[in-house]
Amino acid sequence: MLKSKKVVVTGGNGRFGKTLFSLTDQNFLFPSKKKLNILSLKSIEKYLKRTKPKYLIHLAGLSRPISMHEKNIKKSIELNIIGTSNIVIICSKLNIKIIYFSTSYLYPGIKGNYKETDPLLPMNNYAWSKLGAESAVQMYKNSLILRVSMTEKPFVHKAAYVDMITNFIFHEDFIKIFKKIINKKGILNIGGPSKSVYKFAKKYNPKIKKIYLRKLSRPKMPKNSSMNLQKLKKFLNS
């Protein structure tokens, strides 16, 4: 389905971008920051007018370390909120569909099993920056917002939270799902079965060490940001 449709991917040098690059077809374009600078409307428009994509997958921005969003608010706002807003402005002008990668951290992170329609309440600056970006994307109806919980394979950390529940899925497994839902619009939760980060990681690394959120000072992390995946299952089974 996607082989005949050109797709531009921002942030192709990031962790997920590199995995996507290795597993996708030649119609996927991964421009460098020099070719497509998300902080420049002129740069974005010039590149997209030349390449004429059907879709734009927006990965570019600031993610880890989470503490960076507390220490450098300017950079967080510029890369995640302003950069995404610029992408929306140009894509709406050129009628290019945006697929925006958001995060499960937007939910309050208390009770878990959050649906796409549930209220949002970020508890750290990273999540606030992603919500700011989402606000711009939601204004453009030709878009798909993915609230994703995913990580690299193998699990990169030497320790994992015992008391933090999420829906981690590996990048490679996510890409299999992604190709099936790229034509959808709106908001969609994507992840794997709900479990603690420690339980998820221990399956692949029996020697991984235990750490606890309750001993963490800053920045704050959601205790249970697990998502309800019924909408995703419905799409995959349709």
C-alpha cells in the first residue's frame, strides 16, 4: 500500500528513526536537519514542495533525557512545540497528512487503562511539551496522533522500575502495527500489554536490576500511564 506513496520522515537520525529507516521501503525519505529544519518555515516548505509527499511522519524533537526538559525549557519549547507547529502550518498549506508521535505520558499516570478520550494531565515538562505539540496537530484534521509507549531492543538500561506500569513495545514490533494504521485519522493509543517496566525488561535480561519510582526525586514520572488499547485492536481486526 505504501510503496506507491512517498513518505517524509523528520528526525530520522533518532533512535526510532534509525529503526524505521532500516525496515522501510525506498519511498520513505529521511531528510537531514540541513535539508529540512523544523525551526524554519521556509526550509520545511521548500523541501516538501520539491519532494511532494503524501505523508509526513514527524519524529523530530527533544525526548531523552527527561531532565533536559526541566533544565532547558527554551530548547524543549523550540524543538517540540514550535517545531511541530511549523510542520503543521506547512503540511496544512500543502495538504500533506501528518502522523505525529506523541506519548502515553500525557495521561495523569495514576490509575492506568487510559482511553484516547480521557482527560490529560502531564506531570513533567517533557509531557507538557508533547501536549503543546499535540494541540497544534489537533487543529489540522488531516492528521493521526499516536500516543505511543515504545523502547529500543535490547532494553538499553541496566535497571528498570518495579513500580511503574506502562505498555512498552519494541520499535520493530511497533513498525508492524504502524503500517496497518497509517491511513487512520484522529488519536490512537499504541503499545503492548500493560506491565511494570521491570517485568517487561526482565523477560529479555534476567540480570536487570530493580529501581523504584518512589525513591525518585526529579523529574516526576507517571506511576501508571498504561493505556486502553481497544481502539487499536479494533482497527487491526477490521
